[in-house]
Amino acid sequence: MTSGRPAPTRTPEPPYTAVIFTSVRVQDDSPDYSTTAARMETLAAEQPGYLGIESARGAAGLGITVSYWTDAASARAWKQVAEHRLAQQRGREQWYETYRVRVATVEREYGPR
């Protein structure tokens, strides 16, 4: 792929864990949201077992973020990081109309390398 262009996260051979966060944002243009989201990406990348993240949001407010972890224990540990817990609370109180979190084990992956 061309440098600077988005690309799928490179992950190891399965199995590994995917945490899928699907959300609908409230009508709020607060700069705090994007600052917090960027901080959470940086903080997640510092955690043991972190493999990468992919995120997209449509114009109507529906967003999907998938974080990848070496195993379920690493994903659970990330959920418990104090700064992440505070961001989750703000999300519930301020930024999200609704959301779902799904945790899955990736068993198979394919595509060009």
C-alpha cells in the first residue's frame, strides 16, 4: 500500500482476540471527544498484548472500532486501566446515545499480505 494511506492492522496468525465497539454518538461536537479518543489509542498501544486498532464512523454517527489483542486476558486488562475506565464513564454519560461491546476470538484471517 502507498505510504500514508490507511491500511488494515497487521495481526499475527490466529487465534487472537478482537474487541468490537459499535456506537452511536450524540449530537456533540466537543473537542474533548477526539482528544480523548486519540489518548485512548496511544494508551492502548502501551498495554501488554496490544496488536492494533481500526476505526470508522459514518456521517450519521454510527461508529465501529475494533481493537486487537494477543488474548482475552490482555483485552480484559485493558478494560481495567484507570484512565480507560474514566473515558468509558464519560462515553456513557456524554458521548454515546447507545453502544455495544463484543469480544470475539479470531479463528481465521485472509487477504493479501
